[in-house]
Amino acid sequence: MKMNKIIIPAAMLAVGVALVGSVSSTLAWYQYSTKAQAAYIGTSVGQSENLEIQKKDGKWAGNLPSAEVEKLAGADVTPKNLIPVTPGIAAANGNLGKDDALPEVANFKNSIETGVEGYGETRGLIATNVVQFTLNIHYKQVDSQVSYKAKKLQLADLTIMDNSTAPSTKGDLYKAIRVHISAGDSHRLYANNGKVADETITTATYGFLDTINSGTDGSGDPIYDKKQGYEWETQSQQNVMYGIENSQQVAYNTAYRSGNLNNLNWEIGELPAAEAGLAVTVTIWIEGWQKLSAVPQGNADRVGESPESAMWDPQAYSNKKFNVGMRFQAVDIQ
């Protein structure tokens, strides 16, 4: 039986250049506050405070450029040639909530077997299809000696975007990017659909797919895959359901804005008063069940009223790059 990936392979990424932008502190360690018609004059005591992240070589810095994050992710040794995948959820219903922990990277799914319900056997090295790294973050104070302070760590910004900013070349691949951030028992899944009114993004992680008649030349009949069976058998006339029926994935939308409300300033965890700091695990993948606008010619989804599909046109998405950047801030523990 011919094996088909859940999505045509797309988006070979240059991780060091385009995948992870920069990670930095937004904390101003020293500032004055003034009110109208009043002035404040103070004296510096020579004290500095910094939010720092540990690099691969063990040194600490306030900003990690993409090359440093690439080292943490192991992409400098094993390149990340990402294809669309989806987390393999152990729960019977297949749901992944916005505050849920992720399964092990090895359990991500990246294939189906044409005509067979669910998922196929895992193909290839999943570890190269998912980007995962750990950021150790601490809050350091320096005066006459070095010490470390307990603080609350927050996510101040998370930017998910296509690498191109030119309107003529900008696409919608960014909608398929998922970023999961975890520290201890605290977890959050993020995505970006570009709509400020949507607080969360729900993705159906199941459905009918047309994997056979999705050639770019428009050949073949635009019909969904049928269950395995001979022409005289009933099941051969039934559409096959891929994934886990009625399952869904829910993520916080980074584009959400409602007055002063957004999905940022999330409290990730508490920074301990120790050099080792807090371990924050970041996982990034291209979600294969996300429906995008560039659909192959001859695909069944192109005949619908809303021609978006989880089958992507390889001419539109292959070798595309995307950017993910994040900033953290520390606040006092009340």
C-alpha cells in the first residue's frame, strides 16, 4: 500500500537564520518615575540587575540571537528540515488543550496510510521535524557581590510570522506554526491567525483528505480518499476519516487584542534565588492539520465554498521560512 504523509512535505527551514529570532530581557533595571510639576533626584548606588539566559557554552547573556538558539536546539549539529507534523495525543479523544503538556517529541505523527483510518506508522526522524530547546533563565543582582533574586517570569512578547515582510511574497504559512512553552506544571500553546478578535484558535485534528488526486496538474477526480476495499465492497464507497474523529487542538492567539487585554504577560513560573534559574522548554512545529489557502489543483477541497485545506500546494509552501521571536520579563513577587 502506498504511504502518504499527512501533508505534502513543506517548508525546509534554515533554523539559524529564520526560525528563532531573538530572546531577550525587557526589564529595565534602573529607572526614575516622575509626576507632573514634581521632580525626583536620586543617587545611584552602583547596583545592577539583569534577567539572563544561559547559552549552550554555559555563559549567560541578556539576548540570544538565532545562532545561539540553534545551538540549544541542536540544529547546528542535526539540521532541522521541518515537515508538517501533529502531536500524537495519548488521550482517547485526541484533544490538545491550550494549557496542556505536550507528548514526547517521538510521539508526534507525520504520516497516514491512504485509505486507512487514523495515522500511519511514524516515518523518518521526528526529532528533526520538531524544534525543541530549554532556556535556563535567572535574575542576577550585582553590587559588591553577585546574588540571585526570586522573581516571577512572564512572557512579554511572542512573534510568529512569515519570514518575508513584502506584501507580494508574504503568505499564510505562519498560521501553521505552533509554539509550546512549558516550565514545571505550567504549559501554554500559542499560534497566530492574524485576527485580533480571536482569543483562541481551534484546529480540527481530523478530517477527510484527498491525497490521491492532488497533483499540481489538476489531473484526476476531486474526491476524498475512500476506505480500503474492492469495488464490490461497501466500504470502498465510504470516505476515510484520518486522525481521531472530533478531536481538536486549542491554542492562545498571539494576535488577540481587546482593549488592554491580550494573551501576553503570562506568568510562566517563579525564578528561584539561585544561579541555575528556571528551566523553560520551548517546542516549535509546523501543524499539519492547519488549513491554508494554497490548495493543490485537482484537490477535493478546492470545490468547497471555503477552499482551504490541510493538503498544501508544494509550489506555494516548499522552502518557505518563518520567524519566531520571544521576550521575557521579570516582575516582583507580591
